[in-house]
Amino acid sequence: MIIERILIALLFLSGFAAIVGMRNIIKKIFGLNLLNASVVLLFILEGSRIGNQAPILDADITNMVDPIPQALMLTAIVIGVCVSALSLALAVRLYKATGSLDIQVITERLQREH
Amino acid sequence: MDTLSNILFAPVYLPLLGAALILVCKSFFKTTIRRLAEYVGMLIGLIVPVILTLSLRSELGAGRALEAVAGSWAQEIGIIYRFDGLSLLMILLTAAVTIPAWIYSRKVGPAHSSFTALLLVQNAAIAAISMTADLFNLFVCLEVMGVVAYVLIAGSQKGSAVYASFSYLMLSSTAMVFFLLGTFGLYRLTGSLSYEAIAQSLAAGENQQFALICLILLVVPILLRVAVLPLSLWLVDAHSKAPHAVSALLSGVLLKIPLFALVRVFSLVPDSALFALPISYAGAITALVGVLMALAQSDAKKLLAYHSISQIGYVVTAWGLALQAGVHTQAGALLLSVSFFHAFSHALFKALLFLAVGTATDAGANRNVYTLRGASRSLKREGERLPITLLCYLVGALSIMAIPPFNGYFSKNLLTYAIKGGVHYPMLTMAGVGTVASFLKLSRIFLPAKEKEETLAARLRPRFPLTLHAGLLILALLCILTGLFAPETYAFIAGLLSAQPVQSYDAHFFFTSDTLAKTLSTALAGIALFLFILTKPGAWIFHQLGRYKARFSDLFFGFALALALLLLVARVL
């Protein structure tokens, strides 16, 4: 259990570092996806503490996982996909407007516009 | 019971239905039907829910609330919506800004039907936020509201608007991941997601420290949407680069809704009151810093955006003090009502200012406060016969400067009266001085230009869009009405927000010699400050301030700082 948690924490941190530190906006979006994925994994891991079978009601299911985190994460994944799609669309717009994907170059060129 | 729950869900379902109708008609029909669908969608999505919820007014107040479960599931597993006085007020505030802003946008854009559909989706999300009694549902609705906001900001298609939208999206989505972590923590601790069950379980349990950390993870992302310092760096670009109608909405509605939804999240954890005081200090600092930065701006819409930060600081100050006193106590209910009253006035006058200044700067094709002059003449050239834009601007500016008899005077004075005696009071008074000074600075855009006046042939004038004036006039009228009937407006808000009968204020209360002397001295100090900016050293100081531009990483630095500060508070206290 502890190893999984450390791995999830690493995933979370690398996502955050990518969002803040990477200059390429596509990599920033990847970072956001990593961040989302790490929290999803955390919820699923937590739900599996009390059982190990899929939460499908059947006669011979005895120790199923907690179904609520799974239901929540399904929603969170959908939201994550929406946000990624929108951010990629914005990235394309930014590239068309400034001809670059580098956040510093983008800000400089946008400032020169004025 | 069944009709009741239908009415409760109407503010969420009907806007979605309206949006669906508009989008279907957009893809299958030609212009006329598309247009018609927009009006029908707006009617069933915005106006009908407001009327329906207003009809529930008699059931509310005195701490009562109505409950319903979505999709007639059992109480334990369904999503519970609780409709109380605060929900009704939030829905009314949203409608009061959305309808005029939409009317304004009819001719000057963004006037496509997906804009109307987006507005409706946003209204559905806001109604759901105002009513939900479930942490995860709050997360979903906040994300829906956020996604619509990102799309709306990027709507003007300019590169800088897209950049503003992108950085807001990255920051806010990252913050929402932290919100999810907080939800996770509370779910682990209590095994439930509904507010009531969490509060019950936490009141009994130990583990208070862990619960507090989870609360911080929930509070900071919401305060980010509210734009309290140091979380407000994203706001300036987003609000100033968006289309005018969107700016009005962002600043009028989207800043306040999360703040008042946070009232309920706060009540989950027993010791949460210890964060309330630091947040109220942050609010007072926000009010002061916001106005100083506003004074330093040269871009008209940026100046207004910094004023949004400053005014939300006022609201947050009273809000924090209310939560510290406890919203169920007499003093807390008073402070919360005052806070909402100012939020409501600010929503009206700031929306009005964004629309009026936007119209003026568009007509002058210039947004620089120092170089744009003679805006009313440019408006005349555009075909405006009566100086309605100027008059509406004046209503908004006098409201924000707290000059009677407009609504800002009443709400600001009531707010400063309610917090009198604390450290916050002098800070907010100073912010009031700065507000007067910066609006004197902004008002210069309407001064006559130096160049010679050319005469315009009346028949050559283009027609000025009627809907634009209608949008402005509705907001100006609301500003004047909530000012003239300020005691009644306040009594309405306080009656919905507090469980006990509240003290009401009559008109005399607002016009004591003390209050009038304070208003006069604030105005005079504001004029003095304005004159100081015009001098060489003053201009130099504010020019240096105005050069600050938030970089992408600064936004995240502010977020980390806010998290760290609140964690520190939790450790120390």
C-alpha cells in the first residue's frame, strides 16, 4: 500500500512540476492530465481497501470494492477529458495567433501586439 | 412533494433544456428560427426559473429550507438539493446581471446563438452550486461553471484573450485537483459526501487536524475563483480581455457565487472559524492593493478589473467576519447580509461600468485612459442621439464611489458600519479614497477632446443599436432602484439570510451627519489623491506600479502561497 502511495505522490508532483516548469504549453497540458490521473488512482486505490472484486451486483460477489470512489472518478475523468480538449483547442488558437508553443515567446509576442 | 421538487430542480433543468433547444435549432434551421429559438430558450431558461423560485419566497426565511432528491432516488444515495434563502438570492443575483448583459450583447456581440446557449449552461451550473448539499456535486458544478467561463473569455478570438483563458484554465483546473484531494480526505474520514453527514460525523470524531487540512484544500480553490489576494493575479487579464458582456458577467456574477457557496463548505468542519479571520484580513488587504493597482493602470478595462478585485475585497472582509461570528448568530447573520448586499450592488454597478466603458472605448477605438478623450463625441459619431452611455457610466461611477443616492452608497456605508471598530475599518476607508481617485481618472475619457468639432449630417449617422442602450438602462435603473429602496432591499436580503428577525434600517440611518461627513471627506481625499497622481512624483510612483504584469508562473506561486499561509494558520492556532 505504501509503495503505491509514494508512486501516486510522485506522479502528482511530476504533473505539478510540468505545469509550472515546462515552457511548452502542450507539455503543460500533459502535466494537467498527469495530475488528474494521480488523483483518480488515489481514489481507486482507496476504494479497493475493503475488497478486491468489481462492484457488480451478483450472487457470488462477497468482498467487492467500495463503489462510490469508482462512480466519482468516472465523472472526474469525463471532466478531465473536457478540460483537456478545451485546453488543446486554446493551444491551437495560441499557436495560430503567435506562431509558437513556448509560453515565454507567446507572452512576448502578445505584448508586442499592443 | 412532487411538484415542489419539480420547482426546485427547475433552475437547473430549464436552462439546460433551453440551451439544448438553441443548439438543436442552430444546427438544423435557418436564421429566423434560430433567432426565435434563442428568445424562447432565454425565456424558459432564465425568466421562468426566476419566477418559479420567487414563488417559493414565502416558504423560506427564518432559517427554513426545502429539500429534494434528484431523480427520486432514496435519500441516502441520491443527490440532495437544499433550497434556502441564500440559494434564492444567488439565483436572483445571477439573473439580474445575465439578462441585461445578454440584451446588451444582441447587437454588439458576441451575438451568436452558442453564446446564448453557454449563458444558459452557466446559469444551470450556478443554480446547482447554490442548491447542492453534496461535496462532489459542488466539484462538478464548479467545473462546469469554470469550463463555460474559459470558453466565454476566449470568445473575442484575440490572441491575448485566448492566452488569458488558457492561463486561467490551467490555474483553475490545477486548483480543482486540490479540491478533489480535499473531497477525498473528507470522504475517507467520514465515509460520506453530503454536507449534513460529513458535519455530523466530524462533530463527533477526533482527527480535527486532518479535517482542517482537507478544509484548506477545499477552501483555496474556491477562493481562487473569488480572486482574493494572493489568488487574484489571473483575474486582470481574463476580465479585461473578454468581450464586454462577458466581462460584466465574470465580474458581476462569477466572483460572488463561489464565495457564498463556500459558506456551506465552511460549516462542515467544527473548528473552521479560525480561518475566517485571516481570510477577512486577506479581504481588506485585497481591497487596498486592488485599488492602488487600479490607480496605476492606463488601460480602461484593466482599471475596472482591478476594481473588481478591490470591491470583492470589501465583500470578503465582511464575509470572513460573519463566519468568524458564526452565521447562525445575530451578529454573523447581520454581517453576512451586509456582505451579500454589497456583492449585489457591486454586481449591478460593475456590470454597468464594464458595459458603458466598453461601449465608449469601442467608439473611440482606444482603451488608453491617458489618450482617449471626447468619448461622448465619438459615440455621437456612431449614431447615439442622447448621451445615454455617458449617463449610465455616471450612475455606475457614482455608485462605486459611494455617492448618494445610488446603491453603492448604501451598501458600502452599511458594510463599513457593520465592521466598525476593527483593523479592517481604516483599510476599507482608505480603499474608498482610492476608488474615488481612480474613477476621477477614468472619467476623463468623457472630457471633450482638444481637436476641433466637426459637424455631422444627421442622415449620415448610422443607427445606434437599441438593445445596447436597453441593456445599459436596465442596469442603471436597477442601480438607482436598489439605491432608492435600499432599506427595503436590505430587509429582503437579511430576511432570507438570518434565522432570527433582524434589525431593519430606515432611510434616516443612512443620512446621519456622521455618514454624510464621512462621504464628503472620502470624496475630498479622493480628489486630493487624484491631484497627487497628476504631479510628477505621484505619476512616477504609479507608473512603476503599473508596469507589473503577472507571468504564468506567478499565478501558481500565488496559489502555493495561499495554501502555505492557510496551512500555517492551521498549525499555529
